[in-house]
Amino acid sequence: MQATTITLTETEATQLGERALQHIGFTAEEAAVITASQIDAELCGYPALGLARILTIAEHVNFKEPRTPICIEHETPVSARMDGGNYPGFYAVYRATELALEKAKASRFAIIGMHNSWLSGRSAYYAEKIARAGFACVHFACSGGVVAPLGGKKSVLGTNPMAFGLPGEPHPFVLDLATSATNNGDVILAKRLNQLLPEGVAIDPDGNPTRDPVAALAGSVLTFGGHKGFGLSLMTQAMGLLAGTPLTNGKSADFGFLFLVFDPELLMPLPQFKQYLSTLLADIKATPKQPGVDEIRIPSERAFAERDARRKQGTGITFDRRIYDRLNAL
């Protein structure tokens, strides 16, 4: 009987991802950038945003449309609005991150918007890159047609994550959260693996609660936290307007990505800020714990620890055999 999972080394998994992406039409350089983000997601324990996302790229309606070179439509010394050329955000948003860092290094502040791109993966991946370069950042990523507004039964909003990054020691302090009750990538992966969704995260096309990922994809994901999550989701969608979302195809709710990046030393010396941040996080970790709680964890602490442990121990990346076989079939 064939095993239900397969474990690859990081190198083998990277080769698998790059090979699959090149076979569906990406250049070696594009495939390397996209795969690097997905491998990082796998190592950090987010398989729904890992190599399985290559299958979603290949199936996505935007993938069937032609790609054009990524370009800058409007620019100042501290800002740029970019056209992502219909590239997946795994590639285009990475290029926006590079431009944000380039401008921030030159001017100590940068604001970058990008439209005409889709499926950007973990926002934490970009926030961490910026924070490790010594800058603070806020990142908004929006899309459309996945999440219902509070009280509605039709998808209008995206899962609309917000990410924050601050330089710190030994790791940056990174917070990445979707404003939806679950990620669309998790819903798609649950469909691929014939798994049920958690309670209370999705509705079917008639507005009824469902745990069936097929019904959820036909219906809507919900926002988290009632009116608070809905408000954050809608604000993220509105920030996407600044990135130029309506410029892609006229829709106000569409894919858009916005970076705000600045040098902490505009406010205080970086070593001083890192000391303050370390003290704050240490105080949080030292808080007396409620009964049954073993540890108070800081956002991204588990992900960083899991990634470090996998690389140190060489445990590799484990895939469901169905995902592995489909990637090979590409």
C-alpha cells in the first residue's frame, strides 16, 4: 500500500516547485522567486500557502490571461504605483518589496502600491524581509469575491490580510493576520484533501453555515470577530484602492497590495528601539499564566522556531501524497 505522505529535503522540495512552475510557463528566475516564498511557508508550518499553491496558480482564472512586464506607472522619490503585469503576487509583490526597500534605503521612507497581480502568499514573508533589513513596515493585501460582508451572503471582499514587521533580536517581530475567519488557501487545500472546515468560518450560497469546502467555495468565507473583523477587512479593501485596484479591470474590490515602510531611526536610534521591543516582549512572555496554559507565545514565534528547527535538524518537508503526485503531474 502506498504511503499517504512523502517527505522531501528542502532542496528536493525546492527543485520540485521550480520544475513544476517552469513546466507551466514561468522562467527559471520567476520560478525560483515564487518557490522560495512557498518553501518558507512550508518550513513555517503553513502548507496551504506552500507548494500546493502552485496547483492553485495553474487553475486560477488570471493564469489563463497573458502576462506583461511589471512596470512603474507613477513614481516619486518616496513612492511608486506599480502594475504587476498579471503576475502572481508570489513574484510581483516580491518585486514591490524590493522597490520599497530600495526607496526606503534612499529616503528613509517609502510607500508602494501594486495592482494587476494576484495570489501573494504569506504577507509575513515580505514583512520579515523588510524588518530584517532594519525597517518597520505595514502591509495591506486585498482581493475580492471570497468573503461576505457582515450580514451578507455574497462574496465581495477578499481574505484581506494585514501584516506588520519591526526589526528585533534575534528575529523581527512580525504579525500577519487575515481578516477572514479562515484563509482561502486553507479552504482550497481542504477541498483537495477531502477534509472538513472548522465550525463557523464559512457559509454556502444560500447563507447557511457549512463545513463543506466545496460549498464554502461556492458560497463565502466569513470575517473573524464580528463587526471588528469586518471593519478591518473593509479598511484593508479600501487601502487597496490607493494601490490602484480599480485600474486593473474597473472593480473596486480586487487584488491590491500596499506597503508603508520607514526607518525607525526617524524616531529613535535602532539599537534603542530593539532594546525597548525586547523588554516589551520579555514582559509579555513573563506574564503569570492562566490555569492550563504552558506558554504565552508571541506572534510568529512558533513559525520562526519551527523553521529554525527543521533546518537545524534536517527533518525536511512532508507533503500529502496527493499534492506531491499532482505537482509531479504538472
